[in-house]
Amino acid sequence: MVLRRKILDYFHNWKENRQGTTALLIEGARRVGKSYAAKVFAESAYKSYILIDFANAKKSVRQIFEEDSSDLDLFFNKLSALYGVKLYPRNSLFIFDEVQLFPPARQLIKYLVADGRFDYIETGSLLSIKRNVSEIVIPSEEESVIMHPLDFEEFLWAMGNDTLGDFIRECFEKEHPLGSLHKTAMDYFRQYMLVGGMPQSVLTYVQTKNFENSDRIKRDILKLYQNDIGKYAGVYAAKVRSIFSQIPSQLSRHEKRFMLASLKKEARMRDYEDAFLWLDDAKVASICFNNTDPNVGLGLDEEHSTLKCYLLDTGLLFSLAFADQTALQEDVYRAILFDKLEINEGMFFENMVAQMLSAGGHSLYFYSRVDNQNAENRIEIDFLIRRGAGICPVEAKSAYYQKHSSLDKFLKKFSRRTKEGIIIYTKDFKKEGAVTYLPVYMTSCL
């Protein structure tokens, strides 16, 4: 089964518009499908391609890069012979897979692009980690794109539904509820939350319709990430590992903010900031900073001493949250699916909103104002996004609620900067005054 991924459209646009003047660097966490997508693109858009996997490249391949790159005619001839692939000027693609494992190949991109004969795609994880770039000059000829886990519409495609995503987008644009199809959309969405968007997990679920089977895949991915921390986090490894394991418990708190005291009694952000940034650079987690003065330039007033830490994929979060169990049984998953298990659904719901906003290109910010003397001045907003010419506060509500006082206070306080607020919840679309109530599956439309 071939998974349909939206990023392939980006690849085709890059090929058509750049015409070999840049190399495309696909960044993303391990196992999000970077290599697979690059290969599918190569097979559909080029007459031939050579995929060089630096995780398993033979010594002879590395020697070609180290010894023959000064003579590109010889360089291409040797690679063509070694891989048994005929090369066609302007119609062949080289894929440098896991390029972070062999930095000299990345540095060579400058000269390969200047040569102009072929196109180049690089894939990699941990690309900005110091040990992977310390001895090379990063080529300015790289055009970078971040690949995320499957989004909800891609999950629908995998499940064989090619029309619901279009209808959801149409309803969002026209500000209409889905009506009778809302329950159908939420049924799919709950499955998406549990399975997640990691390609192997999705494929396993689609083929078996078994949550337990997909859980085994997700646990293997989590082990891979934990091993990577030990291999690549260097002096930060212990701190990164502690933060990673604490993500579920921190998100289960009411405020969702990461409390460093849970790691170490006297912990300070200056001692842990590099560890958080390592997880963010590795694309394993998304860091959400407190913005102290919301304005169109959200990054101008971010406070690094207060943050939230979301996992890149909510399906992985489910498996990590139940890591104390050998495997999460099928009946447990189904109890969660039908809301018959006492769990803090809010943590998964908010992580999913963060995941969808991040995949939609939004940097993550929240707003928190504490005033112990006057409750009217206390405001907690889950997310802030740019929307139109202003700032839009976004609240994620997984459970039944009656009031949204923080949202109202924010809209009043920053009335010159924002005209609307959004509540993301589990019911159908509606609008009341300055507040739009958005079903969670519409989050990716923002």
C-alpha cells in the first residue's frame, strides 16, 4: 500500500520552479517517512535516480565522496557504475539519505548544484545537532522543508476516505457545520488520535484494524528515539532523557506547563534549556513558549523560562503515557475510543491541537498572566497564532464546559490586536459573537 502524502506536491513544485538551482533538504524526526516520500517522488518524476543511504553506505561509496569529488565527471561515472544506474542530465535525481551521518556529502552540495547536471534531495534527522555540522560549511544552496507525521486528511486517505477532508475544508471556509457528518468525522478523528500519524503505525492499523498492533510499532519508535538520545545528545543526554520521559505527566497537569522541579528539586531553566532545544531540533518534541506581550511578531516577546513541551505525535504520546505496561491491549484502546476509560483526555487533546498547528506552519506560543491579588487579571490561553493581520487566541477544550473567561479577558485586554477568539472542541462548528467554536478536526485549516 502506498501512502498518499501532501509533501509530494511540494517536491514537484520544487522541481518545476527551481530547475536544479537548489538542493531540497527534507528534515524531520526519525520514521516520519522522509526516505519513503523521496523515493516515491524520484520514481514518479525522474527517468532514473540513485539513493545513497549513509546509514548503510559501503566504504567504497564514502571513498568516492572523499577522493573523487574534485573531478565530478569521474565522481558521477563511479556512482553510476557502482549502483548500476544510468544517469540522464536534468532527468536524474540523487537522494542522500540520512545525510547527517556523513557531513562531507552535505558540504559537497554547493558544488553539485553549481554543476547543474542533476537534482539532489537530502533527508536527515538531527541535522542541526552540533556534532553533525561542526566540521562542515552548511551550503546556502539548500532549500529546507520539514516533514511531519501524517495529518488528519492524510490519515483519512489511508483509511480509504478521499472526500471527507475536502468537505471539512469547504465547511470551514463557508463557516458551516458538518451536520450529520460531524459524528463520522469525530469517529475517524478519535482513531487518528490513538493510532497517530507515524506511517508504520498507520499502515499497520489500516491493514489489521488492530490498535494493539499499531501500539507495538509506536513502542519500537519510542525506543529508537530513546536510543538516539543516548547516541547523539552528548552531555545533555541525561537531561534530555528525563524531559522526554516526563512529557506525559507534565501534560496531565492542569496548566500543562513544564515544571522543572519534577526533574530536580532545585532545577533552573538555564540548566535545562539546551536539553529542551535538543528535543526541538531533533523534531521529537515541539516547544511552546510563553509570549508575554502578544503582537504580530510573536517571537519578539517569548519567555524561555516558562514553556510547554508537546510530543511530535499524539499516537506516540498514548504509548509513552502507558509505558509502564508491556503493551497497551486492544480492549484498553477501544475503551479510550468509546470514552469508557478514566484518563485525562485533555492532555492528548491539547497535544493533538499543538501537533496540527505545528504541521500547519505555526510556531507554538501560549499566554499566561498570573496575579494572585486579583483574579480578573489572571489569564491562561492555550495557544496564540497569527491570523489575518492580528493575533488570535486559541483554547483547546476536550470536555464539557460552560464559560471561557480567560478568552473573554484576553479579547478585552488586547482588543486592538485581535478581533476573534477560537475554541477548539469536540462538537460541530458554530459562531457566537467574536468567538468561533471549531471542531477539532478543523484545526489543520487554521
